[in-house]
Amino acid sequence: MIRMPIKERPNWREQADDFGFKFHTMYGKAYWDESAYYLFTLEQIEQGIEDPTAEVHQMCLAVVDKVVNDEALLRKFRIPELFWDNLNQSWKRGDPSLYSRLDFAYNGKDPAKLYENNADTPTSIYESGFWQWLWLEDNVRSGQINRGADQFNSLQEKLIQRFSEIYSKTDQPYLYFGCCKDTEEDRGTVQYLEDCANEAGIPTKFVYIEDMGHGEGDLFTDLDNQAIELMFKLYPWEFMQREEYAGLINKNATQWIEPIWKSVLSNKALLPMLWKMFPNHPNLLPAFFENELDNSISMDIVKKPIYSREGANVSIIRNGKTVLDTDGPYGEEGFIYQAYHPLPKFGKNHTLIGSWLVNDQPAGISVREDKAVVTQDMSRYLPHTILN
Amino acid sequence: MKRTKSINLGRMRKTTDRLSLKPISLAIASITLAACSDTRQASVFRDANECSFQNPGLEEECQIAYEEALKDASDTAPKYQSRRECEAEFGNNACTNYNASSGSMFMPAMAGFMFARALDRNRYNHSPVFTSYNSRSPFYGDWVTADGYRYGSNRHSTITVGNKAFKPKPKVTRTMSRGGFGSTVSAKSSWGGKKSSFKGGWGG
């Protein structure tokens, strides 16, 4: 695993315009960064990342299986009681999931350590599945990168296949896609997934989350008053379960992607549960609930809200003192604690590996860098290759 | 190879701003059946009796098709706030009450149902059709499905259809309120006035 400087493609910004990649630069700062890339060996990819991803994912599913049947745990996960039955049934029915992203600290040598599981609304899928793929194609064509180079990235292929499987088991006229207004990144992410569904031959419609309506017969409706009965939503379950239409979720048969059981999988309370069920697993960091904190007193720890996104409201506590605190709007549902295990540094950069799964299968990685030790939403995205 | 083998780049290009295109509900959709290879003949019947009379031995299939078509018509027909609005599209006395739990709405009455042997030959497909008696309506004198596709003059009781004709149609209903999702986002993104350093996505 090496950080390799490389020349930027001269025309990549025009190409980004052409392909509608609008969020490569945000607030005047680069988000997509192709001034360098990460080079992995096939062994690092397969044994270091791919195999642990598949294994950790199965361990996470084992946690879900335990939690959905245990009221005390559902309470610990801060899932409103109103949804316990629905969630349990959704899990037992095997409501299909599309994708997830596991975040790992990995330095190319030591076992990858799981930071968290983004199982409900993961983003950076466009950059991973399409844009870094195109970057490699272009650089191989121009001779900057060896023709034998590969990339761990079968995302687009797998997404198209998975959409096709999910849709073929429904009798719905459309697959809906939705996200919030005023966010170019989320809109671009959802457009990408919609493109993948269209490539699978599925008729789709888009609706903003804020525009959804409550229709006669307790249906969700779009702006044309048509019922929404099959929908990919880039909107967190923990928000939906606490908003005005929460009650409606249990009253109709709308099929959601991701399904409601993902509110267990994407919950940070998953981390202490994993450590309890699989103690000392090489790919896990010790993690604890608030009331178990005595156990970890001798180690440096990170305090994370049960519900949070993009590194918000995270504190690092060393020798009992808070040494770093990030701002954010989260934390009202409580916190969990995870052993402090800083990201590896490559030059001045702290590097985080996002490892994707589609339909429970490892499907590729994304690499993000940050100057700060906690990766936040303004970290940069770098492409990668596999040395052949 | 551990990466996607090929990508349809044409699909990925966004030369026109597709994001701003808004779909329309009862659009006038035109069909180009000539271009379709999987076309077949379907009959249009006004009710179960007419269907049974012309298909001896299929009385039960006709009855089921009629009843299911009536239910589909109620679910999928366009809905109007007033009888006047509905009749402006479909003609005098062509509309009926739609039973909404909060107040009444109006929808065109089912004018008949398409009936055809399914492609696997063992079942029968059906779909409700409507028609307009208002000469100023684009649907005047035609068989129309709930999604706005026209299938030729209502003087014909045999029509040519593609597979799309029997696909499920979106349910159409009255929306009683909007905006019940999304409030957490406006609350969280206004937190601490930090929006300038926060790119505002809710994924992770």
C-alpha cells in the first residue's frame, strides 16, 4: 500500500461536467483528488480487505439477528418501540438490501480494524463505482498507468445486477428514488443509483423526501399523487422513525431500500455488541456501552454518538482527558466508546478505507484522506489501483 | 479482474440536465406498437356478461377479470377534486365517486376492460380502460389505460397491445398532507451556523 503521486488528467474537469459529477470541488476545496493514488498488492486487497469485509459483515448480521429478538437490546440501540415488530418481521422476511460500506483503518500490513458500518445511507458510491473506474481507464489509455493494473471495484456491475434481482420480485410499476433537497452530493449519489437501475431496465421516478405526501389509504405519494410502494431512500431510518410520518411507516406495505432492519446494522451500538459477541477478533476494536466504561479506563478511547454521520460529535479521550472534539448536531440518543486506534499516515495524510458490499458480497473500496485525525465530510477522495 | 468489465458511458453522460425533468401523471402517452415485436390482440369488453357471451367456457375467468379490473380502476384512475374537473376530461356523466375516507373525489368510470390470453397461455391478462366523451379531450373516442396510453378508437372491440398494457399501473390517490419527512434535516443543518463548513449531505 503506497501513495503514488501522478499527473492529473488534463481534461478531467470538463469530463466531470460532461458526466454530471458536480461535487468534485466543494466550498472551494478539492474533494476528488487525483494528484495521487494508492497502490495495493492483490494480497493486500484480497487477504487484507476483501476477506475481512465478508467476515465482519457476517458478524454484523449475527448481531442483527440477536438484537431484533431482544427488547432490552432494541432499547439500547435507541430504536423506538413503535418499530420493533416491523423491524423484526422485515429481518425474518429477509427484506432485500442493496449495499453497505464498512470503514476500516488499514495500513497494508496489520489487520484492518473496523471503525463503523455505514449500512443505511452510505455515500461516495458514484466516485467509487464509476468515477475512479473511469480514472483508471483514462490513465491506462494514456499510458500513465501500466496496462496490467487493476482496481478493486466491481460496484457498478454488482449494483445493476442487484437492482435487477430486487425489482424482479416485485410487481411495482416504478422504483422510486429519493433524497433531501439542497444537497448536490446526495442528489448526485441518488442519480447514479437511478442510472444503475435504468441500466437494469427498471422504470424509475424521483421524489424529494420533503415532497413526499400522505395519501388516502395511508399510502406514501409523490407530487403526481401516485403511490410510492417501492423506494430507495437516501435518508436515515433514525430520522424517519422520529418525524411526522413515522406512524405511517407501519401502516402500509411500502418496500424500502435499504429495509428497516438496517437501522440495527447502521447503528453505532453495533460496535460494542460486536466486541461482546466476537471478543478479540483481529478486525475489531474493543468497544463499550456507556455503562460498561470501567473496562476501558486504561486505554485511550473515542466517544461516538449512537447516531451520527460524517465524523460529527466525535471526541478522543486520552488518559481520561478529551484531546479532540468535533462539532455536530448529534448525540441526543447517547454514545458508545471505542478503543482509540488512529488512522495510518501516508505523508501528512490520515487514510481511511471504505469497503463496499453489494448484496452481502465485497464489491470494492474507496480511499479517503484527511489532514485531521478524524475523517470528516471534507476529506478528499483518492483513486486506487492494484499492482499486477 | 476485480473491477467492472464495461460501463455504458452513454447512460452515464448528463449532457442535458435530466435532474430538472419532472414526470407528469396523466400524460398523453403515444404508443409506437409497430416498433414492438411482442404485440398481441386483446378484446375490450364492457362487462363480465359481454366477455362470457363471446368466450363460452370462460365465464369464471371473465368474472374474475371484470372484478379485478374494477378494483384496479379504482386504485389507478386519475383522481379529481370535483366532478366538474373530471367531466371536463372525460365528458358528461362519465365520472363516478371515488370513495375517499376524508371527503369525496371523482374518477372516470371504467369503460371496459382489456382481456387477452397471457403469454404463458395458461392465464388471462386484464386491465381497465377508460374513454372520453368530451370532443375537446385528447382522449376523446379512444380506449385509454390509467397511465394515459391510448389504444385506438373505442368503436373497436379488438385492439393491438404490447406487454406494457397489462403491467401494473401506479396507484393514484388523494394526498392529504406533505412534508412529514425531512424535518430532522432542517433542524440539524441549521445547528450552530456551521453550514459553511458542512456540505449538507445526509449520507455518510
